[in-house]
Amino acid sequence: MDTTPNCQEAATRRDDAAISPYRTSGPPRGVALALVLVLTGLLLGQGSGAATPARVTAASQDSCLAPSGDTLGATDLTRIERRSGSLIELCAGTFHINDTIDLDQGTTLRGAGRDATIIRAAVLRSATGRVCGIEGAAMVEVNERPDGDGSCVAAPAPGVEIAGLTLDGDGASWPQFGINSWNNGWSADSCAATSDPTLHVHDITVRGLSRSWSHGIRLGNVCDVVVERNEIRAIDPNDGGEGIGVTTLPGSAVSRSEHVRIRDNIVDGVGGRGIVCATPSGANDPDHTARAISVRSNVVTNVGDDGWGIELYHGCDDSFVEDNRLDQGISVVESLGVAVRRNTVAQPQDASGFVGIELGTSRDVVAADNVVDSGVNHGIAVLAGSERDVERLALLRNDVRAAREIGLWFKSDDAGQQRISHIFAEGGTVDSTRGGLLLGGHGVALWNVVENLTMTGIALTDNAGSAITHAGIAADRLAVRHSTLTGNSDLVDWRTTPPANVNWEHNDCGDPCPDLDAGEWGERWSPPKPSISMPATAVAGEPVSYRGSKARHVLWDLGTGPARTADGTVVYPKPGVYRVTLVAWGENGQAASAEHTITVS
């Protein structure tokens, strides 16, 4: 069985013009990305993010393996690999390797601490060095073994931890990945998050990988992985380097990645994308997808100008991006059931960021309580293209400040083949959009086919252009209610035909608002009246049932985990007060919401 990971690299490489035609440039999109993090440490989380004690502690200097002093790398490599399959304790000091360290099932590779134990790539690689497929080598591999033809044969190695050390590429030309893992963790055609993950990478540093398209940690076709509290630095900073990546490719018994938890990491100085999930499948394609990818509480800085801080691209379904801090944007493209919550994207005003948060050709997505502050052309962009619509999207309490061109941008394709429909935007602000060379600093811009859009309780203030503008093919069925629209150069600017159906009620326009009601929506506002049935208190780690009233379409934001479209149960990872929102759309496309708070102890 041929499982060469990169044999379809050309097919999976992202084409920005086809996928997101609204972006003028983008980083190299080699989407054979995969993230292996096999960490040994103090914290191990459940799928919801809860932490449990790690299995091992720092290496004991009484029982550990000391560096040989051989800077050519053959001696240390051999001595480390002889212990694979058991506990490998490395003393403080610098080890040199001239080829990949292969870790077998059940191996713990543990150093004396990331600042104490260094594994450094030797300048020259072993003459017998092997490469899996057409890719470069990894410093540490936890995956299938290669055969003599350079392809890969199945030999999964679950139960591996890597902790308490630094992997230093040191600018050597041969390593392309710090840690690489493929086809690992699957014992059957199902996957669940557990307290004993198949791969656990924690409390390490990966740095100094200079080859083009290098990755700090790369995972493909993996199940139940935790990557936490690591530092990924200086990974191909001038080109397409990736910090932590998850992907899938066909050719294996299971060609999916599921339940990968990426949390509390620092990613700094990568050329392409900081943290990425990318697959060769798109929305509605059940094969080769990734799901349940959680990206939580990471710090991503100094990503290349055309890169993304965090990206979920092409079939990374039922995933969530929460509580991250970035100086480059977040992108969710062609992925279903994703939640983007409580992230901060902040750039200097003279930065060259394109979009703070991009939501492209996706459905059933929640973006809630995010802050986008300065340095981007567009604060939040909802984009339809690639022959797919955007449907059922909830934008809740997001704040966009001082974008250059547009604060909140809805854009479908210019030909009118795709549409953006059933959008509910509630609360939050779009403030002080500045206006750039191309566009006039509008608060909200509707381009082409945008319909069934309800905006309520939003403050559109002090923008250099209009509070709301429209261009291209006519939008239709627009509601603006209970909102503040003051300090803008104009209230509305219908550059083409005004929407045929508008509901405009209970807004604060500074001066008396004009009568902009039109059509059936202006004559009658009759959205559903959603209600939530859910307890007021719960215990962390215990399932909680929730149920809502019925409507044509519903979308749940439960305050944690992915977005939901049906009643069910949720597990809250830690104590706190969580805000729950149910959005309901009626047959006429009009929408309303209900809220509930639950206190978790």
C-alpha cells in the first residue's frame, strides 16, 4: 500500500485565485501540512481542553543519556535510537544528529528542559539518509517506516511523548520538519479524544529550520493528538514556513485527521502560516477531511506579510479557534461547523494585513467576541466563491477598529453564481474605518448577491465612508435594527439598485433616521421567537443537555467547542460563566436570537 504523504502535493497546493479570488496575494499553499506533536509533560487535555497530569517529569541526571561530543552526529543518533520503544532520558547538554530520529510505539523522549537539552542538526546529513516520498527529512519522526523504494509502509507508533528539549535546525540544509508524524493513532475507523493521547508533544522548542516550506510540527492522518506549551520559532521565515500543521492525504487505511488539540503554544517568525489545518477535501466531501481540530490560547506573531496567523482551509470541519492572540489574520475557508471566539488580531496601523478574520465559502459558522484592531484592509470578510455559497453564519459581539478599507465586508463573486445568505450579525462595533486607496472607509459593504442579512444592536460609528454601502449585483432582504449609525460620512450609499426588501427600525442615526423601509420586509417584521431550554448551572467535564425551539434554520453558539445546528449535549472544559446564543431563521429569511448564561463550577 503506497502511503507516500506528498505524492499529491500539486493537487493539494492552494490556488488563491480559485479559492479566495478576493485576496490579491497569498503565501505558498502546499497543503500537505500535518502536525505531529507528541508531548510528555505536565498538562494533558481532554478534547474540550481540560488538563490532566502528564506521565513524566524532567529527566533525572542520574539515569540520563549524556551527549557524546561527536558534532558530526552519527554517535548521538545511534545511541538515542537504540532506546526507542521505551523511556529515553537525555541529560542537559547539546546532542548532534545527522539524520532522523525514528521513535517506535510507546517511546517517551524526554530532556532536562527546553533550555537545557538541545538536539542540533549536524551540518552534513548521513550519506544513507532516507526520505519518505519526495519530502525532506524530519529531525524526529513518529510515523510509517519507509521501504527501500523511498515510499512509506504502514507502521503506526502510538503512545509517544516528546517533552523538555529543543530541536535546533541550526540552519542546516537537510531538515525540513522538526517533528513529523503520519498515519498514526488509528486503531479502527473511529477516533475520540482521550486523556492518554496517541501523540503528546509539550514543553519543547523547535527552531532554526531554513529549508523552503519547512514545518515546526507536522501531522497527517492522525487521531487523538495533543500539542501544547511549545515554542516554534524561526521556521523558514522568508518563504512559506509553517509553525504547526494538520493535514490529510489519501492512500492510507484511514485518510483523516481528528481530535487534534493545539493549545498554549507560541509561534513566532514563520514565513507562511502560524497554525494551519488544510486538506485536499472541501465542504460536502466526507473523504480525507479533518475534524475536531481545536486551536486554543496560542500566541502567533511575526508571520510573513502574505500569510495567516491561523488558517482552517478546505474540510477542517467541526473545529474551533478560541482565545488566541495574533498579529496576523485568521482564515476559515470551505469548512463546516466552525466557531471562532474571543480571539484578538492586532497589528500596527502601518502593517500590511489583508483581513483580520476571513470566513470564506463556509456554512454553519459562528464568530463571536473577537477583536480586530488596526493594520488590516478589512476587519471581517465574509466571502463566497469557489462554486460554493456561504450560508448560516452568526457574527456575535465582534469589535472591529480602524480597518483601512472596510470594517465588515460581505462579498460574493462578481458573476453572481454564488451567494451569501442567512447571516445574523448582533452586537459589537465597527469603528473608525479609515479609508484607503481603493475603498472609502465604509463600516459595512455588501457586494453582489447578499441576501437574508439581519443586523441588530451594532454600533457603526465614526467611519470615514458610509455606515452601509452596496455595489455590484443587487443585494436583497436586509434588516438593520436597534443599531447606532453616527459619525459616518454618509448613512447609506446604494451605488447600484437599492435592496428591494429593507427593514429599518429603532436605529439611532444622530439626526432622525430616514425612512428606508422597502418591500415585504419593510411592511412586516416577523422572525421566529427562539427559546432555549438548558440548566443555569453545570459541572466542568460533565455533559449538559440543551434544546431550542424549532425554526427553518438554527445555529447554536454554546460558548465553547464547534458551532452546532441541532439540540444535543455539550461538555464545558473548565469553570466559568458561558454565554449561549441560539439564532433562528424563519421561512422568510428573517432572523432573531435568544440568549442564556450557564455557570460552570
